[in-house]
Amino acid sequence: MSVLESVLLRRLRTVHVDPAEARPGGASTAEGLAALEAELLERGFAPTRRLRDALAQSGPSGLARTGKRLLRQLDADLGADRTHTPLFRDFPRSTPDDTFRLYVDRVFTLLLQSPEQPCVLCGTVGAVRPVSPCAHLVCRRCWDGADYSGCPLCHRRIDGGDPFLRPSPAARAPEPPAGPLRLLDLGTDRSAEAARALADLLGRRTPCRRRTGTTWRSSWGTLRPRSTGCRTTCPYGSRRPSSWGGCSPLPARGGPPRRCCRAV
């Protein structure tokens, strides 16, 4: 997937299917399309009807290529291509409902807990021990070692052999993603869609991330107008080539600069 196509997927949720891969009336793609839809649903996406029809007409090989590129890009955008170790092993099911209370307990323990003293939260004697390698004092009764993968106080990874860590209960079947699905539509005009996405980006009132600016600079060549050779015939009398690839019209006396009418 090109840089521009990845930007359009991220900003407008459009997917471009190569028309050259269309195989109307060819081998059935029903099984592969159902598998691709299942993969998209696991990631919280669903194709629109016209995108589904375009994928169905691309043939088994075209569907496989487009599907792999699409899933690879979605995984990169979602962070699924990286190894994540959540603090709670059974995340998100075991995340406490009262996260503010959890934060207060963490701060309370960090400030007041002392070695060889009862737990400042529950008062249990002999249950407070340091964890490795951060050496924070953690009560074995207040903090569930079967659910945490890191120190409950600083969230640093704990050594695998630390007694605080206990075997996790049997893993439960994964649940379908919660919330509304995000629709992926069929892209038809890369230049028009890129211009629309850029206009939306420039209309923002908040600064964008560095990654967004770098990506747009990489794909800007698709949006740049090309000159039709007006170096000597420009009606505005320009003779200077500009960074746009065409002429850079000289401004009229007392007026603003004008762009060459033949730059397309």
C-alpha cells in the first residue's frame, strides 16, 4: 500500500482496489471475502456494500493481495504489529471500575508504606514484601499477583520468578469488539480524496502530530499540479519555474501573485 493510500485509509477510511485486478464472472471469492470480513470485524471495521462488491470482483488472487495490504496497514495504525503487555493480564475485563480509588491506593502506598510494617491499606502483618527489580513494597492481599504483569505501584515489568506473580486463571474466549464498527468505503479518485483530506487537515485548530506532517510531505507529489509547458507562453509573462513544477507568475503591479492558468 502506497503512502498516499495509507493516508486516505487513516483519514477518510477509503480503500482503493486496482481496476486491473477485476475478474467479473471468474472464480468465486465468497469464502475469501467472508474470511477478510471476519478479520476486519476483529479490528472493529466493516466494508461498505460497494467496497465489498469491488473486492468480490477482483478474483481470488486480487482479493488476497488487497486483503493482505489492508490488514497490514490497519494493524500498523492500531498498533497490533507491536508487542503489548497490559498491566492487567485479563485486560480489559479485570480493569477496576473505580480507577480513581486505585490511583489513591497507589499514591498512599508509595508515600506511607515502610518495610516490616503492616500494610497501610488493610493492616495485614507480614504480607508486605518488595517486588523485583523495582523493590517497591507491595501487599500480597491488596494487590492480586494473578492479574498484574508489572509492579502495581510503578507499573514496571516484574521478574518472571518473583513470588508476587501467580498463575493466571484459565483464559476466557475473546469477546467481539465493543462499540460501533467503522466503515471502510471504496476509493475512486486518489487526487480528489487527497485534496479533501488535506483541506480537512489544514482546517484543524489544533496542531497535528509529527508523524502526520511527515506522511503528508511524503505523499505531496500526488497533489502537486503539473505544468503543461507554459515557460514561454504564460499569459501572465512568467519566466520563473516554481516548486510546484510549473510557472511562477509574476504579480501584477500593485496586485497579488497569480498562478498560471495552464498549470493543471
